Amino acid sequence: MNDRPIIAVACAFAGAVLFAVAAVAQQRAAADVPEGEALLARLARNPRWWAGLIGDAGGFGFQIAALAFGSVLVVQPILVTALVFALPLAAHYSGRRVTPMMWLQAAALSVALAVFLVVGDPTQGVSEVPWRHWVLPMGLLLAAVAIAVVVATTFRVPALQALLLGTSAGLLFGVSSALTEYVMQQLDHGVATVLTGWQLYAVVVTGVLGLYLQQRGYQVGPLSASFPAFTVAEPLGAAIIGMTVLQERLRSGPLGTAFVLLAVLVMCVEAVRLSREQAKAQNPEQAPAEVH
């Protein structure tokens, strides 16, 4: 009897649970930091936040193990259930309830995300890209991040702020992921090539900035507003860089491409609807963003 699929499923579920627990732990830690204080400096002294980072690392470890024992078709749909696991955990600790509509929206978002990740799995990209090819796609993504941050800073509505900051963080992590993939390919040309290329340092900058915006999203609003937006924006950011810069292409035909585009539309719509549903679930009189 082949136990590999069973091991892959078990590892994928373990990874999803760890990702969910990590997100809840980090959001609770960030929500404890008053606005105006140095966010990352305070979080660095919070054991709960470090536990969340360790949970993320464990989740990535189980993800790698799951992919070693099973196919992307099995593993990725299970991993995205972190969204569904995170909802009741966040609700339990925040004193809010998860409405039936929020469950439906989270399920729809998870299914759409799974379709996007599985059907939209791209071909291997090129390993040599002139710097000028990076300028326009990177510039547009960074401009989108900047606009989202400005809007989040201007309109002090917790659910909207969390949605925009989560989206910004996800896009930056997606860019960082695409850059990391490119840097790993550059290792074939030697360590010196990697160290003298700007991409390695861009990985660090986008990763750190993405981490900061993610924690700010956790700080200002509920997890159900920021986490779905982050989860959607990360693969989208990576896909944009992959297809426009690294010349990655979808493996699917016209029908598969149509499914991918539909999945992207559903992901974006449901992430926004989930954030709005969370805002409606709060006290109309502007209930506090988090109950501790």
C-alpha cells in the first residue's frame, strides 16, 4: 500500500493549521501595540509574535514535506484552508462570532484560490532578464502598494485599513517570492553573480516592508479583513512578475485560462465582501478593533 498520498494530505493539513494559528497569534500581538509606537520594535519583544513566526516556519516546513510526498493538485487546495481555520480561531479570541455569510465567503475564496494555484501553475521562467524589463511591472506594483497605503492612512476605517494593508503586504511578498525564485536560478552562475545583482537586496527590502505592512494590517483591524486580502494578493503579485518579467506561461489551454481569470475575479470580490461582512458584524457605533 502506498502511504505517500496520506502523508502528503496529513502534512498539508498540519501546514494549514500552523499558518492559521500563526496569523492569529501575530494579529493578537500586533493589536496590542498602540498606534504611534514603534510597531516592529514592540513586536520583537512579544513572545506571542515570535511564536507566530515560528508557526509560519513550521507551516512552510510541512508545505515542503507535503509537496515532497504528493502533487500540487492535492497539496495546494488543502493549504488554502488556512483561511477557514483562521476564522474561528480569530473569532474565539476576539469575542466576535463568524456569521454564516462569512463562512460562505471564506469557502468561496478558498476554492477560487485553490483553482488559481492549481490550474494556473506556470511553466518555468527564464533565468536571464535585463534590468530594464523589471522597471515597468515593478513600478506599477509598487505604485499600487503606495496608493493603497495612502488610502489606508487617509480613511481611518479599521476594516478598510486592514484590507488595504493586507493587500499591500501580499503584493510585496509576491514580488519578493518572484525575486527569490530568480535569485535562486542565478546561483547557477555563482555566488558572486547573486551578491552583485540588485535582485537579492530587493528581496530583503520588499520582504521587510511587506512584513511591516502585514503587521500594521493586523494592528489596525480584524484578521478576517487583512488575512484573506494578504492570501489573495501574494500569489497575484508573484504571478504578475512571473508572467510579465520572467516570461512564465500558464500550462492550461484557453478553458484553463478562463477558469484562472474567473478564479482571480472571485478571489478579489470575496476578499472585499469578507472584509465588509466583518465590518457589518461589528457594533455600528464603531466597536473596538480587538477585544483582549
